[in-house]
Amino acid sequence: MTDRGGIVAAATGAEALSTEEPVGRSTGWWGMVLFVATESTFFACLLGSYYYLRFQVGPQWPPDGIGNPELTRPLVMTGLLLFSSVPLFWGVRGIRYGRRWRLRAGLVATMVLVVTFLTVQGTEYVDDLKILTPTTDVYGSLYYLITGFHSLHVLGGLAFVAWLFAASLVNSFDPQHYDRVRNAGIFWVFLDVVWVAVLFTIYLSPRL
């Protein structure tokens, strides 16, 4: 009886409880999922507004003879953003097996591709602003609002990855502790899916 009492005390004592592994998903995982769900709803509202206003304006879209948006740079940006997921998930898989060098390399490659994506979009804005501004008409407002809001999320993702890279340099991650890196992967899937929807809506649908 004494031995059983000692075992129970050891299992339920303060030290044992403080080192017990949590069961189920972490709060960070749930936080990222809820954030992505909230932002997805906002983007759905923006894209829904685009289609509603497009069909309210009339058969000519973009209006006022603006012309269809070019496709070359958006397709290049699509390749850059989608491909940036590859080294990120490669790094996530690497840290699961304790390969910190692989995580760092994957994060650096992702940052390079994302910076290139934002640079290409910046050159697109420079050219577009010569013929179209956010105050030109409803099309200009929607174009810059939707693409600009996505760019802000990409910029936030870049800051997130840069922070993860800095943390990886001080060995903050190991096979048992890499939730933050995995959360970045969730956010990146969100960025990719939303961009594909933006690509179809802004750049491809006017041609249909």
C-alpha cells in the first residue's frame, strides 16, 4: 500500500505535472488555424465584392477601356510564391529529424523567393500606376486593394520566416519543439491558395 501511495504521489506531484506533455494540438496551432480562417473569410468578401461590382458595371470589364491586366509577371509571381513553399516544407521535414542545417537552408531559400515575388509585384505596380490608380474607378480600387492586401500578408510571412531563421541560429528548434515552424507552413498554404484565387479573379477572369 505504501509503494502504491508513493507511485501515485510521484505521478501526480507538482514536478510530474509540470513536465507532462500536453495532449492534442498546441495553442499555437489553433491560433494559426483561427487566424487563417479569419483572413480567408476577409479575402472571400473582397473577391465576392469584385465579382458583384464587375457584373453591376456592365459587359465591359475592366471599364473605361483600361485593358486586361498583363499575365507575364503575375504568372512569374505565381511560380515564385508556389515554389517558395517547397524549401519551407523541406526545412520543416528536416527539423523533424534533427537536421538544423536543412531548416536554415530552407528558410533562406524561402526568403529569397518571397523577396523576388515582392520585387516583381513592385515593378508591376510602378507600371500600372502610370495608367491606373486606386482612385481611377471601382476596378482600380479593387485591383490595388485585393493585390495589395495579399502583398501585406506575404510581407508578414516574410517577417515570420526571418524571425524563424534568427531563432534557428540559436538552436531554438529540435525534433520535439518545432511547432512554430510548422505553423509557418500552415500560413504558407494559406498564402498560396489565396494567391491562386487572386490570379484567377484579377488576371484571368477578365479574359473569360
